[in-house]
Amino acid sequence: MYLILDACPKDLLKIVNLEALFMLTFFTKNPALSIIGIVFGTLVLWPVLHNLSSENDFDLFMMAAQKWKLQEPVYKNAIIHGRFYYYSPLFVTLLQPFLWLSDFQTETTSIFAGYAWSIITAKAFWSVFNLYILYYFIGELNQRLQFESRQTRNWFWGLALFLCYRWVFLNLWHSQLTLFLLWAMYHSALPKHKNIYSQWWSIIAGINIKIVPGLWLLKMGFEKKLEEIAWICAGFILLLFIPIFFFPSGYVIEETMEWVQRINPFKSQHVITLGEGGFIDVASLVVKYFTRVTLENEPTVALADWGLTPIFWVSQIMRVLILGGILFLWKLILKSKVYEPSLLIFALFSMGIPLIFPHQRDYSLAFLIPAVLYLVYAYVTQLYWMNTVLSALTFVSLVLMGNVLFFEIFSYEMRVWLIGVRLQGLGALMFYLCFGAFVFDYCRDTRLTDKPENDQSYLR
């Protein structure tokens, strides 16, 4: 351990300290809960340490930041291994301070083997932030959810952390942004803040970096919250112009327009969504199962061989159906007496992101965490019992997504096959249907618990 700390930047010490704080959250007079916290905290530290010394998606972000620094095209061509940069100009601008260390390398004999300090420091900073997000969500759940007994609380945390660990693992292992985007939505959507500025700043930043939290604006539009939407749009535009203060305006505007084109969901590259493989959104499922387009080493499972036009329209219809289901269930929740309606509504909208938006990979399934947590809570507290068939199908969907059987224990060839047939995407689609059925039955059930008097958040 001392060798690792000696080889790492000071930010890694912050990770260890935050990890200790994270585990101390569970240290109560409850020994079982303390053990759960220690095990989960240790397992979380594993992908963090691996992330610092291995190539992952943050290397792509830093390479894009280097191109941005040199005022080279960032969005036109692939950055590394055929992978493109899809995040905003603001994000590569925020990464610029870490490039000050780009001329410094670690010793080749260290665990980082000649890695640039700029990348290590950036990854360490991002890991610290992700651990804070986990700590934040645990605190939020402790405040929101009520348990009748210590045993019930233990069962909830044990099952919740077990079922959600793989998604946390993937995001920490690959230095991804999904946990941040989930936090950005939640921080603005659920807790009440003092004013409109503190209420919406996190979702403004999230939408600017990656557009997917914008799905929450659709809900706000149906609620006719025009003033809030106007503030968010104004903040979004303001953040778009921040890079102009540090780089030539012509370059920033040109690259911003390229970014807008790159994320345009109607472009052909977002219709035949193959990319470098492994996408799990519904459009990717349609491409995989209804065309013969495939990648090298991936299995072909084509049930038909459709052209570009039918693929486009079927993909859009599936997205509309998924979104329509979410809106229908949202309205049903508002007419019902469900427990923590605001959390259930948030879980619904969050769950739709990895299915609706293009180019979503397995780590984006972390957007399903709120839905899984709600189901686990309903199960351990006997809030609502799903019928046997629905319970079994929900369990199967979790198995298909790798939450029950950790896919990383399989051989490389097996993992390639699992990714190649888009098994996790199929599992996510099945989970969406199962969770939707659960919400529908729960809302219609006549034995629903009364809505707590102090919970008015569902009206927001």
C-alpha cells in the first residue's frame, strides 16, 4: 500500500481519505451494516486504483483537450482507437489546467509506467468527485427512505449495493461521466434549494457537457414551467460561450457547430449505430437484430436485413413508445398515493436515457440505479408485492445486464459474445417493461399507503 501511495499524486491520498469517509457513513451501532459498508467501500476502491494506471475513456478526453489546446479539429475525426469525442467544448476547456503537467512523466518502474502526470491527476480528481457523488446519494437515501427495523435497513443496503455495484464499477473503471450526469439531474430535480440559481445550475452544467439530462426538460415542458426552462436555456447558452474567453472565438464557434452536428440524433451515423461496438440503446438493438451490419469478431444475429429507411423509422417509433410509456406512468403516479412519488418519477425519466439516446454503452445503465433502488425498497419493506411472473422477469433482466452474474468473471471470448449480441441492451429493455408494469400495478392497487404530509416534492 505504501508503494502505491508513494507512486501516486497527492490527489490519490484524497481518494483514500474520501473512501474512509465513505465507509464511515456505515459505521453505526449496527455491525452488519458496518460490514456491508466496508466490503462495498473496498470494492469501490479497486476500480479507482485500476483507473489511475490504465488506459480508459479519460485518456480520450485528455487527448481531445490537447487538440483543443492546439486549436486542432476535435469533432471531425476519431481521437483514439476509432472512438470519437462527443462531449462539449466546455468539458475540454475545463480539462485545460491538467495539461500544465503534460510534460512530466512518472518513472517507468512505477505502477504507472511512464504515464503523463496530467492524465493521472485528472483521473484522480475525477475519481474523488465520483466518490463524493456516491457519498451524496447514500446520504440522500438515508434521509428519504424510512425503515421499520434494523434488519430491513440491512437487507435494503445489502441488496441495493450488490445489484448496483457493477454499474458503479464500470463508471469508475472507465472514468466515465454517467454518475456525474445522474447527480446533475437529481440535484436539480429533487432537493429544494433557496433560489432558482442554486436549483438549476447542476442540470445546466450536465446538459452542456452531455445533452442527455435534457430529458428532464421535457417533463418540465409538460408542466408548463416556462420560467425555469428559460433560465436553464439561458444558462446553457452562457456556458457555451465560456471557452471564448480562453480561445479564439472563430475556432470555438466552428468547433461548437461541429459538436452540434456530431450529436444530431437524425444523422445517418446515429441511425446505423454500430460505432466501435457495444452500444445498448434501442436503435442499436434494431440495427443488431434487423440488419446484417456487424463488426469484426462480433456474432451476426440478424433476423432480417432492413435498409436505412426502415431502421430509422422503427428506431424513432421505439423511442417514442418508450417516452410515451414514461409520460403515461408519470401522469398515473401524480393521481396515486405512492411512496416518495418524486423519487419514483425521477427513476422513470432517468431509466429512459440509456434506451432513448444513441451511442449508449453498458456504463450508461447506471441511469437505472434509482429504479433498482426503488424496487429493492419496495421488496424489503413489503411496500408492494409484485406477482411471481413479474418478479421472475425482473430478476432475469438484472441477470442479462450483469448485475447478478458479474460479466467480468467470464472469459474474454464470452464477454465479446455478450457484448456482440447486445445482451445488456435486451436486459435494459426488459427491465423497462418490468418496472413499468410494477409502477402501473402499484399505482392502481387499492392498498397503497397514504402520501406523507411532508412530501410535496411530487408537485414540483
